[in-house]
Amino acid sequence: MEKKQILCIGHITHDRIITPQQPDGVDCAGGTAYYVAWAMQHLPHDASFGVITAVGDDLKHEVRQLQEAGIDITDLGSPTSVFFENKYGENMNNRKQRVLSKAAPFTVEQLREAEADVFHLGTLLQDDFSPEVVEYLAGKGRVCVDVQGYLREVRDNKVFAVDWRDKLRVLKSTDILKVNEHEIDVLTDGEKDLYRAARLIRSWGVREVLITLGSYGSVIYADDQFYEIPGYPPHLVVDATGCGDTYAAGYLYARSHGASYDEAGRLAAAMCTLKLEHTGPFDATIDDVRHILQR
């Protein structure tokens, strides 16, 4: 795989989505790598992008579909795939989650040939990326981490939000961190003030802190300034799964083109609005995104 501007590393997952509109559940692919890949595929192809994943036999067809769409994707293979069950109530900002199977973690040896300006690490479970892997990639490019997996402890298939032992070591090598309002609470030991929490994370070494707030928008803290990004109301709220990954894809895409923090956040937020309106990955166009921004 040739050097990319943005390289997403993470597991594609088997997801079962249960919502009030779909009480029997819908089975589909998911995971950071999946949602980021399809989001990038529907944006203009003027930023070099690639994916490294690891799946079991049950998801090989999803890798082939991404390859057939023209996405540069490498599958490292795994005995089994990650299998999540996500159950939402009427409030799509909250969900109950179970883990029905796991995939093999990524290793330094597997990533020797990975080259990128930005490595986006889609953590899904605590052991996906060891501190050694993050430090190794930080020596080759900027590291963006979606923190969600590091804060997930699985007990009897149920997921519990916990802080993690190697936090300060990992964040020291992290340039960009994406968290939501629940994760930042766990990450900062219950700090309720988002601005103090963001400053605390910055003191740990992170240069850009992206805080997504569901329907309330997002806040970006970078270069000692806060940028408040509005949430754009969707026509219909159907499924929030993958919205955080869609936000990260839009933000990294825009930043790779020299957009300001505020511009990147707004484009990312508009993409999330379109993603919310259906189950599955972002599938709109850049013109649709611009229409949201103008609206």
C-alpha cells in the first residue's frame, strides 16, 4: 500500500442495530473502518485514502465490496470478526451495547509497511491497539484516535464504560482525539465542564480535541481556542450508528485540504446530519453536504 494522506486502521464489524422503528433488529456491517471508508468514498476523490482491517470469513464479502468500489483496503485476517449488538431507545444519543465476538488486535509487525500523513485509529475494544502500536505509528505520521474502544470493558458480553490503564502513554502520542460527551466524562474522571475537560486532555499531549455532542453539535479545542460547531437538524432521525465515524471522516478530509478547524467541524457535522437519516454508512454527495451548510 502506497503512502496515503489518510489511512484508517480498524476492524470492520458485524453489527445488529435495534431501534424503536426496527425492533427485530437489522444486521449489517459496521465499525470505524467501514463507516469512514464509505464516507470517504462518497466525498471527492482528491485526498489519497486507504484502509487496513482484520476480519473473519463472515465479513470477507464486505472487504470485497470496498475493493470493488475502488477503495485501497488491506485485510490482515482474523479468526473471528467483531460482532456488536447496538440497541437504541427513542433518544438516539444513548445506546445499550453487547459484544458477541472479538477480532485479533493489530500489531507493530503487521503495520511495518503502513505509511500515511494521518493514521486514524478506530478503536472498538481496549486491546485493538497497544501503546507500542500507537507510539510506532506516531513516529511515522500524525495519529488520530477515536477513543471509544479504549473505554469499553466487556463483562459477560455487556459493555461497561471504564477508564484505561495506558491512557497517558497513548495520548502522549495522539495528535487528534475524538470523544463524545459520555466518553469525555469517563476519560477525565467525571469532569462535567467540557472546556476544563478539553484543556485537561490537551495537557496530556493531544493537540486537537474533537468533542461530539449528538444533536447538540460539537466542540473543537485546538491551538488554545474553542470552536463551537452547530448541529444541523435532520429531516428524520433513523440511526445514529456510525455518526462519530462519519464526523471523523469529514473532519480529516476537510483538514487535509487546508480547511480551518471551524470549517472542518461544520462539514463533518453536516455529513452527520445526512447519515442520521438512514441506517448504513454516509452515502450522500458533497453537494448535499453544501446544501445542509447553506440551509
